[in-house]
Amino acid sequence: MQSYKNGLTQATIARQTGMSRDALSRALSGQRNFSAGELAAVAEVLEVSLSWLITGDPHPEGAAAGTPWNHDRVAEIVAFPAGAYREVGLSTASVPQLENGLEPEECAAAVARLLTGAHGKEFVRDLPSAIEQAYGIGVFVAAEGPAFDARAMRANDVTYIMVRGTGAWYQANLALARELGELLGGRHSAIGDRGHAEDSWAREFAFALLLPASRLRAIDWNRQTPRELAGFLWDSGVSAKALVHRLEALGIPRGPAMVHADEGTLQLLVWQDPGCLSHHRAGAYRAPRIPADLFGAHLKGMRQGLVDGTSLAWMLDTPLSEL
């Protein structure tokens, strides 16, 4: 491992990362795996990207050669699970890229069929599980960390999506669908503080996946009641703002019930169904989430003494002593 800071020795790195010299030496020589937490600590000490330590790409965030290192908390959060996969020797399926030149609507229809086949017609009720089952990639929810909505990560033989914890499940669904579009459309880009233009391909794919044009055009919005609007939002797993955007993009008049969309999604849903917040869907992105296979592999590794549990504790946002 080459350091970006002059004068660092293994002893210094071990001390500053909290590792023993023996553990660091054996990890560097390949006799043991770094835990994801150790990799994050090493990246901090060496002032390099955690993504670089995991992927080997010195400029994983798209920075040009010679660009000064900048601590990117979003990239660190998103890259962490890749180290957790490597720690227990797990890999994921690679997401097949869709044919170039296809429109978002066409791609969304094909993906919807795949998600339906894997998880049922109402796949939006548990979109993370549906994506995992259909594509064999992991979906994580990070309960704490810097502000972002969702980011896709592809690192060697691991592909997954990280979603920032939130109580607004209807917003998280759209962000998760967008990142799936980033991967499927071959538009996966930097995992740092990148933005998403309103007219981007992946964003329009997400709208088409959760709000198919055929379904919207089949509804008589002029006759829809506020209760029916709330039910539609609940069944679609999207926000009122997203629905307004989609209707306008398709040139469909809103109808009188949509005046209530300005009150906000949550207020509209609770107004029509006060018990909706107690439904498990309302907490789908509120607590940490890791894929079941990775969770099982880390538990097994802990029982066998192969991993120390720090990575699992970090992903679950739980003290190590409670595992």
C-alpha cells in the first residue's frame, strides 16, 4: 500500500487507525482481510479515497489526475459496504446494461415485468427486496451520515445501491429507482456529491417505472376524489410532487383533486388514513438495512472468529457489544 503522505510507517498507520501492528502487517500481506471499518480508518489516515482502497481506481469519483485529495463523506458512506462484502468473500451479480438508445418508458416497462416476476405485481410495496431478488444486487439503507438520497456503487465484483435513511418512503422509492436506472442505463457516475438534472435519463426512467404512462392515462383525473388520490399515491409509493411532475411531463391535466397535492404527501395520506404511519411501509427506509446474505455471512464469520463484527455493527448502526 502506497501512502499519499510522506513519512508514515506501518507502526504509525497501525497506531492512528487503532489496529495492532500484527493485524496491519497480516492484512497488507494478504494473510487476513481488512474489515470495512479498518479500510475506512486507513483511508482517513493516508488521505486517500476509501473507494480507491476498495476498487484500485485512484480517481473513482471522476477527478482528474493530480487533483488534491478531498475527504468526501458521501463517497465514504457509499463505498463502505464494498469493503464489507470483500471482508467475507462475497460478490454480487453484475447488472446487465440495457440496449443503448432505448427510451426510459420502454426500459421501465421491461424492468417492471422483471420486478413483477421476481416479487409480484405490487413490487413497489418493498422495492429494495424486489430489486435484490430480480437483479441479485444488494440494497442498503444508511441510517446516519451526510446528506444524500441514494447512490449506486459498482466496485469490481460487487454492485449495490445505498439509500439514505428517511421517513419519506415515497421519496426514497424514486431515488432508489433512479439509481437502478443509472446502473441499467450505463450512466453510473461519481458517487460523491453529484447532482441529477431534472431531465436526466435515469430520473425519467424512475418516474416511468413507478408511474407508468398507460396507468396515468387510464385515470379520469377530473373525477378523482381526494381519497382516491391518496390511495393512488399509497399504491404507487410516490410523492404528490412526483405525481404532479409526471402528469405535467405527459401533458395530462391534473384535475380538481390535485389541489390537495400542495398540502404535501404525508398530510394528504394521514388525512385520508390516520393509521398509515403504523404500516411497515412507512418505516421501510427509516432503519438500517443490509442484504440478508451479507448479514448471514458476517454472523457466520463472527462465530468462526474470522471477522470481529465492527463492519456489521457499523452497517446496522448498533454498538458492537450488542451484536
